[in-house]
Amino acid sequence: MAQHTLRSGCIAVAAACALASGALPLTAAMASADSPSETVVPAALLTNPPKDLVVFAGTGGFLHQPSGSAYSQSGYVWTKYAGGPDIPVPEARSDVQMPGYSGAGSDIVAGAAADGYHLHDMDSGTTTTIRPGAGQRYMGTFGSRVLTVTTAADGTVTGFHVLGTADGQQTDTPVTGWPEGATPQATVLAGDADSVVIRYIQDTGGTTAARAALVDLATGAVTPVSGPLVNGSRVVLSDKYIAWYTSTRATGTGSAGQLQIVSRSAPSGSVSTVQVPAAPLGSGYSSALRSVGIGGDSLLFTYSVSHTGASTTDDTLGYPLYTMPLSGSTTVTPVLDHADVNTVRQGPDGVVAVGGSSVTDWAARRFTAGPDGTPMGTAVDSDPPVPAPVDGLSLAGGKLFTVRRQWNDGDWVWDRTVQPGSPPSYGTEQSFGSPFAPTHCDTAATCNPPIATGDGNISQLWPAANSEGDAVTVQSPGDSAEMVTPGATGGTLVDAEGPYVVYNGGSTKKQYIGDADMGGTSHVLFSRPISAAALSGSTVWVPGSTAGTLTQIDLTTQRTVQTVPTDAPCVPSELQAAAQHWVYWSCGPSGPAGVHDLATGEDVPVPTAGPAQLGDGVVVEHDTSAGKLTLTDVHTGTATTTDLAGLPAGPVADDRRVSWAVDKYQGGIAYLDSGKNVHLVDPHIPASTPAPAAGAFIYPGQQLAPGHSLSSSTMTLTMQTDGNLVARLNTGKGAGQVVWSTGTSGNTGAYAVMQTDGNLVVYTAGGGAGKGGALWSSRTYGHAGAYATVQDDGNIVVYNRASTAPLWSSGTYARPQSIYGGTTLKPGWWTQGTYTRLVMQTDGNLVLYRRRDGAALWSSRTYGHPGAYAVMQTDGNLVVYKSGGGALWSTGTNHHSGAYAMVQNDGNVVVYTSTGGPGKGGALWATGTSTTAR
């Protein structure tokens, strides 16, 4: 598990758009009321401060390497203390182990070149070339001079040389005057424009010690520095002092480090020892002296800190930069709230350090001695906060998900609600959790951004998740997720909606439909041949059996809901579905492509300029060759394409849900600009009502409009124009006998809707959820996601999606052909044989119909008695009774206990004795319809 702006017009957007992305918004007068409107969500900033490596500090400026982002550093630049534009220095390099590698002590920057070393004077703009002599190895540049070293074959230093220029000629001054018994080391400890400090080993009567020598660069003369160097000592060379220091881990009042200090003007003079107290951070903290500089007569330094307990702001931003007198003190004083622990660079008259009070107040600062001798800091170059890299962007159901790379290189998902409007609005960002798989969208040619599932969750492909192979996660807020594990590898996540996912297995060449809410371990509902696929509620759209057709399959029963014709001249290679109203199909990158309107059955051709996403009534495409995002409005039945925004090609070829995203449920659009600001766009396309339910199913949010029907092989459920929802048995010539209704006639224009709360409701024409006007309901509310279906057995059932348990039914399923004693045939009761169907009608008539055309072959002639019912009595008599009692008709077969009736496959209805039956005899009564039934 993983650890847990270019614009063609920012339309009707707040001023933040221009400020944040550099794009200019159109004025309000330029956008019509129904034009897209936009707002900008400012980029989230990395919680850790910007990186800025200070290489060295000169007299009038400093060389540093600022970072354009936390993960891709820009080149080296020279910045003047007095201000002005940064000056790129492409030849500059940094080596923290070699002071002066790119320069020190002046405004000259050195860079290696084929013809020697180029010394660039950043004040005059001139360049001098120094060419080391044969056998000389470069050690560093100090002011306008280059220090080199020569060594023997065994690495022993044989000499140092100071190279410079005089009267246009290169000069070479050897370093001389080493004490008796000194063995110079090829190690420069510090340096500026006038001197360098070199390490050497002193042998005194067989006893050796590490020492430091101050070398005058003008003469090459060596002056030993008093006192030995402790192993690991680091040296600071200021205009007045030479200091070397070591650190120790300390707590409380202990010493975090020790400095030895001598006067630069008398290197061999007396040494002062200064103890640096532990950082004043309280109990549970320990500290050690880390980086040191000298400003005037004051010490400036940082600590490396560790502590127990939870992470703090200081852990992220850095602990303070402190000061204390060089004369010593038992206390230290912070001069900068937070500082880069490693970036304290000694300059000729002070120190340059990087830090600030927060990520929005981060800068390189120059500290020099103030009027009272204490250090004063001045910002000499601001480091803007770094926007967090975005590795994924998904939008669904009014919720925006952003996957951002954090300071520790781990991804984290954040979410917030968004609302359409002029301009759109957005809520406070919430932490969603760590994704289970890295996206790799900033580094790889292909990546795995999450798909928002429309119910507040996200789904993501996790390649090679475990020994089973790939996994598809469906993750809820926090670190909990269900995994669909098909047992395949090398696959792709095609689509996700609610708990359902579509995954194409690379190794198995199969397409898997998963349900994260189902039991078992793999969570795979079924598999099928790989094809284009698009989820819509609890159904999936796939190409039909012939080109130009699309088939909708119910995921629970795997039954075909409906097949619709399209204008596609191919078997589509990509499908998308939105708002239960639109299906996008594409024949590939070269097209053609179109959007099928499920309400009208019409197709609207759309462009194929790049990757596309379907929204409610819109198609958004990224034309990477033109560097723009386009919006195609299809809601009127005619495609109208306009430029939405300038958007260069993204980090991956298919940057859907990486650089931009579309809400397929509500039609909103989001895209990233170069500053990682998120632009939210409301296209102002009217929300579509779900297309009228079709086939045998009605899913959450779908309506059954007046005149529309659902059908199975035996039953048709019709929302009549008079307001009555009626179930009729099918005949060979269409819907026939009524077996059930809501009894809501007399309400012209009423409609049925399968609400998202699980309730099937009939509303008046002007009614609806939150409006009133309910005429009838299945009373199954409280079961979000429930759906209704007309089954092949004739029953109309509302099912709980989560458990597939029936919540309500019409009770109109087909009964057994044999009707035994004690059976009551209530209104709507029916059964059938091969050629005929026996129905106890709601008007009180018991009728035998011919199935092929619905013709009545026989009846009890008891119509006109609504609510009447029939009973196959235990005495052998089949009787039709009034609803309030009283026989209306009977077979007259009483006194035959155990007799039963049968709807035979030959078309006859017969009452038999208890021991009789077809081929056995014992017939007591019959309709005599065997000859007319076929």
C-alpha cells in the first residue's frame, strides 16, 4: 500500500484568475448569460519551503540554485544584493566538499570549460580564462585567483599554485612556507578573495596532528593557524576571524557544539574557545550545531534537531537561525523563524541564509552587523512558494478530487465540493487519504489517475498489486478500500461508477466487470470478451452484435436491457455514458465519433481532435496539437464547438483526469493551468432528465414518462397518459390483459420515477421529490440505489441494489399450471400453457386467452364485479366469488374432494379428479378450447 496557463479567455471569472495564472479574464459584458462561467481554485502549496541552494556569497551578490519546483531544479543564477534580474550562469557547478569550487569571496563565478576555467565577473560582465599548468588539478576559485594542486603518483601533495593574471598574462605563484614536518593535504577548508585555509598534517617528534594553515593568495605565503583540528572540524573564514567547530548532541543546558576562534590578523595567536548551548526547544528535544557563519562579532548558526512525539511545523519548515556573541553566552537568540539547516554561507562581510516565517515568506537573506553590532537580516531574493505537483484530477457528482505529490514524494488525495453558478463556487478542501497505488502521472508515459465514482469514492488501477496480479481499488475517504482482483496482469481500468468497475486484463484478454460491494474475494461479477464499455448506474453499455448498435446490459442479471441503433459506421473502440441520457461512441483517433441521445434516439456527430470526455450534454476534447481545450454542446441535438481554454499538451498523451476532467453526472469541467491552479467551469448547459426507462429495468433517477413502457417476455408495464401505471400481459399482438395497476387514472401527465432513495413513485405532472404530488409509491424509500424490473415471470419487483433482495413486488408472477384445492385466484392472478393463458381479471371475469393474438376463447362471464376472485375449493369445485362473498359462477364439480384444475398445453382448461390427469382420465369439467387454442 502506498504511504498513507494559457487561456483563450477566463470567462466571467474572479480577478484571481489573472493574478494566479497570468491569464486575462473577459469582462462581464463580454459573456452572455448562458456563456460558460469560470472561477479559479488557487494552487495548493507544498507544505515544505522552496529549495534554494546558496553556493557562495560575494561582495555584491551571491550564486545560488533556486528551484522552479520541488522536483525539477532550474540552473544556477547570480543575484545582486541591490536587486535586478537574475543572471543565469550555465557553467556554474556546486560541490559542498570543495569550498570555492564555483567561486568565493567576490563577485566572480567560475566554470569549467574545454579551454580551462572561465572566471565570469558578474559586475563588469567580462570573462577571464585561467588554464592550469601541466599536472595541476583545480581546487577552486577565490576572488580572481584559481588554486591548483600537484600530487605525486601515490597522491601525496607536491605543491599548491595560485593562478591569476597581471598585465593580460597568466601568473603562477607557488604556495610556500610550510612549517617543518608539515604534510599538506589536498583539502581546502575555507577561503575568500584574499586567503584560503588548507589542512595539513604536522609531525612533531613522531606525534601527528591535523592543523590548518592560512595561505595569502597574493604572495602564496603560508601562516600556521594555532591549535589542532579535531577530526571532522569545519572552518569558517570571516573578515575578522578564523573559526573551526565541532558538534555534539545535547539536551537541556548541555553544549551542542564548540568553536575555536583566532584573529584573522594573527592566525598563530591565542585561541578562544566558545561553547554553543543546546537549542532552547524544551523537553524531548536534542540538538547539535550544524551550519555556522560569522557576522561582525556575532555567531549565526543552525542546529540539527530531533525530538520525540508528533511532527511539528519546524520539522517541515526548518528550525530557527540563531545568533550569539562570539565572546560566548549561555543563551541564544533566534533571528529567523525558520531556516534551511544547510544553507548558511559565509560572505566577505556577513552571512547569506535561506528561510522565513512561512512558505509564503521565504527568501535568501543577507545578515550583516547592525549599528549595535548584532546581526540584521535583509531579504535579497524572494523564493515564491512552490505549487504542489498534481498527479490526478477527477470530477464527479459535484465533487473535485485532486491527487497531489507531497514533500516526501508520496501522493495524497484531497476532495472538495463544487457548485455550478456564475461563477462556480467551491468548498473547503478535505483530506481524502493516501491512494493505494502511485499515479506516476508526472514521470511515466502512461499513468493511473483515479476515476471519481460519483458517490464520493474513487477507483484506481493498482498494477501488480499482489500475487493475484493487478487490482482495481474502490476507495472511500480514509485508507479503506475494496479491491477487485480479476487474476490478470498488464491491464487497464476502463471505467468506474459507484461500486462497479470495468477492467481489461492484458494477460487474459478478457474484460472483467467487478462490484466492490459484493461478497467473496475477487469481487468479479462476470467476465466477457474485451470491447469498449461504459458504466451507467448498474448497467454497462457495450457494442452491439452488429456495427452501428449499442447494447445495455444489467450488471446484476447480465440480461440485455435494450439495444439501440446509432450512426456509428464501426464497432466503437470507446464508449462513455453520462447522466443516464447520453452515450458517446468513437471509432478511434481518426473518427468518426458521436453522441447518442437516449431520449430521442438521435446521434449528434462530434469532433475527434484528441482525448474526449462526455458530460451532461457536452463533450470536452483536448486538442493537443493546437494546445487548447474545446467544448462541444450537443444538448439541442446539434453540435456547437467553441474554444474553452488554452491548454498545452499534458505530461502524458492521454491526460484526461490528469490535467483536466469532466463531471459526467452534473456537467462541470475542471482543468489545470501552468501554475497548478484549478479552473472550474460551468458550461451552463441545462441539466438533462434521465432518458425514459427502457427494456425491462428502471434505474435510480430514471423516469417512465407518459406513454412509455417497460417490457419482459410476458409483461408490459405502461405509464398511461391518463396517469395510471398499468401492467398488462403480452400477447402476440402486443400488450393484452391488465393484471395490475396503481389505480391513479384521472391524472393526465402523471409520470413514474425510480427515486435515488429507492422508492418507486407515481407523481402528478407538476409534482416530484421535494414538490409533493405523489399519487402512489412502493414505500421502499431508505434503500439508496434500489431499482425496479419487469421480470419474465410477470412480476414487477423493486430490488435492493446492495443485497439484490426484493423490497416490493406486484405479485403478478405466473402461477403453476396445476391449480390445487385451497388455491385462491386473486385479481391479477394468471397462469399459462403453451397456447393459452388463464387470467383472473380485475373486473371479476375469469378468462382464457389465446396467447398468439390475445383472443378470448372462454370466460366465466362474471365481468362487472371488480375485486371478484376465484377459489379451487377442496371439495373439487372451481368457484368465482364476489369481493364481498357470494358465488357468481362455478364448474359444478363439488363432491370430488381433492379434485384440481389444470391449464393444459393443448389449450384446454380441465378439472380432474384427484387421481386423474392428462392420459389418465378423470375429467370432471373442461373449457373445450383445445381445437381453437392454436
